[in-house]
Amino acid sequence: MTLFPVLRRASVLAFLLLGTSAVQASVAFHVTVTTERVNKPGVKTSLPARDTQDSDVVLGPHYLSVRDGKSLSVLDFATRRRHVIDMAASTYDTYSLFDVAGFRRIEIGHRKGMAGALQAGGLQAHVTPLVYEEQSLSVPGARRRGALVPQVLDGAVLWSLDEQPLLRLGIAGSPASGDDAAAFAQYLRYTWGAHPLVLKMLADGKRIPAVFTLHYQEVGGKVTRHFRISAMTVDAPATYTLAAYRPRPLMADAPALERVLAQAALLPPLGPQAHPALRAEAERLFAAEKPFEAFLSMLEDHFSTGALVDKLTPQQQLAMQECEPIHDLTRGLLAKDQDGIKAALATVQELRKQTGMEQPVLALFEGNLRAKLGQWPEATALYLQVLQAKPQMAAVYQDLGDALLAQFNAAYAWRSWDAGRAMAPSLRQFRKVNDLERSLLNDYPAFFADGAPVWPKVQPSTNRPASSTKTEGSTNLP
């Protein structure tokens, strides 16, 4: 498994110009990786039996970069961001480092679930040993693991776990500081993958090996990767810059998801005038004897600014109490079982027909109900519809991110969450993703070097759900 595109040989010096400092504090090297595959009988695949990839790597004090020809990827641990640079076009895309660890956590759970299903179906021969899933994803899949077992070979040591070979480590190598050895392990963690115990051993070894081999197993067969490190230098720049590049422009035919997130990145936070304007619209609707529409307007205000649905006059409270669509909506959104959720979905769809299909809050609630039913593509389409009409309805970016993560699109899930948090960081809906990031830092600390603090542990917000039901971390209820 590799995070980066297919790599070809490139000059180390060609991309060290990224650096803006002459401090000689980083390590650079060329790496050649030869992959050999031995497929099980009957397995058909387009992957070659043998292929070779070349790349150039810089291990900086707070970053690492990997280049293949005109493609350069930079992992910045100080800001917890990764940049994918198209050097030919002089453009780049930026992602969160959290999406890598976040994806691998759900992927290891998915693979364990598939293994369980195969075992239950009597297909044990098709199950990949868990130790190799851990090797591929660089995350633990078991609560406890024994120690790596060495076997001395001619000029190398073979390290195994649970009688499964993981690493053949040659004796030759270059001495390295503890930080450089840890950075080298980080390079493997984010690119090719290696077992957490293997990575820890390499990080603690205070050297960068010249030759080593990693063993993997996949559903289709066995995979072996031979690594050869060359052109080692310690005079690489200690930092990098994106000054020579610009964010990748949006293509004319870009999908709705990219358009929505690109637009969100350009929007400033809502100003102090946003809440009064939205509340004034609700007051106008109350005056027009449209309490349901006024209620929806106040919910839009809440999901955009965090403002409370309060300060109602006695007449407004009475109008809402006597409004049957409000009761139908709130009852439906409280449903927990599948039959109740399906009935609620029908209710919301009917209300959308009556109110107008473009009504953003009802479209959001239909998306939430479809998400509860596991209809993730349909939910995603509804969230995008809402955000195309109301791009500063910040809480919807949380729900969109949830839907994307459920579809294993972690990179864009974090893009969505980051867009919403930048727009309205104090919204209660973002507490869930803030907690997720803290759990990733706690569960997978090796993925994150010392860097920027995670989003505030306590969100300074006075907002609360509009209903009395606790709904922290979700817009499924008003």
C-alpha cells in the first residue's frame, strides 16, 4: 500500500530548492523499492508480478517529503497537514494528516469484520492473517501482541511475529540520530506500511538501513518489497515552502463535492450581522402567520451561527404549539427504530413537497434520516444540495464529513470538517470530530510528531439544541 503515486527516479538536488533555510539539519536519500507478487492459483489481477519504483526522500525536523518526477508529497507534522504538489502545473492540494490515521482505523476494523465473515462461512483459507493487516496499515488490530522473534541469517536478521515473517533487515546501514531514525520509520508508516512493532524497532535502532525487505499477505497472495537506500546525504534543507506553487484551481467539470469545499475554503466566518438578519426573517414569517417557516428559519440560524431558538413572544410560542407540521417534524426526528425512521423520512419528504424542495433545513433533515438508514450516497447528495444553496450553514459540513467517512472517503471528510470549523469553530456539532481527533492522537501517537494543538478541548459556545432532547454532536434534531 502506498500513499503516493507510482514513483520514478529523480534527482535529490532537484527538489531541495523547496527549502528556504541553509541549515544542514535534514537527511535526504534515494530509495528503490522492488515489489514481487506471488498470487494464489486462480487469482486474476492487473498488477504486475514484479515492478520497481524510485523516489527521493527528505526527512526534515518537522516534515518529510517524497518526490516522483513531477509529483511531490510533503507531510508537515508541525501543522498536521499534507500537501500533494503537481510540480509540472505548479499547483498543490492540502489535506489533514488526521485523515490517514482516521482511515486506517476504520479500515482495520473493516478488514477484521470481513475476516470474521469469511471464517463464519468456512472460507478460512481466504482470510489474511491479522498480523499482515497490521503490517499493511501500520495500526494495531489486537489488544496484545508478543515480541518480534529474530532469526539470524547470512548477513541479515529475519524478524517474525506469530510465525509470520515481517522484516528481513540487512546488517549494512548508516548511523542516524534518534530523531532521524524515527523520521525514517514515519516515512515507511505513511507510504508503504509496516507493522507497528517493526516501525518501533526501526525508530529505536538509530540507523537507516541500506537494504531490507518487508513481507505482506493480501487476499490475492503474497507480496514482498525489497528496499535499497542510496545517495544518502545530511546536507538537505531543514524546511520547505509552498511559495512557488498555488492551490490547484477548480476544473470546470469538477464534481459538486469539490465545488462545495472549494467555495467553503474561500468564505469568511459569518459576521455579527448574520444572526440579526436571520432572526429578522423569522420575525417576518411569524408576522405573516407562517410559524412553520419561521421555525425553519430559526433552525437555519442555529445551524449557521449557533444562535438559540428562544426569546419568543407568547403569541409566537402559541403559534408554534398549535402548528401541526412542527409537531410532525419533531416527532419524526426523534424516531430510533428503522420503521420509525422510515416513517419520519416519509413525513419530511411530504413537508418538503408542501414547503418547497429547496428548503435547506428540511433537505438537511432528510439527509440525516437517510444517513440513519445507511443511505450514504443519497445523504451526501442532500448535504451538497443544502451547501450549494447555503454555503455558510456551517453545521452541515459536520454531517457531510460523517457521510463521507462512512463511505471511506476520509480525505474529503476532514476537508469538510475543517471547512465547517474554520467557518464556525464554536458550533457544538463539531465537538464530535474534535473528540475523534483527540482519540486518534491518543490511540495512534506514532502517526503524529509534535505539532499544532488539536481543536480546543472545550468549545466556548452558548448554543444548545432547540429541543429539550440532548443531541450533542449531531444535527439530526432541531
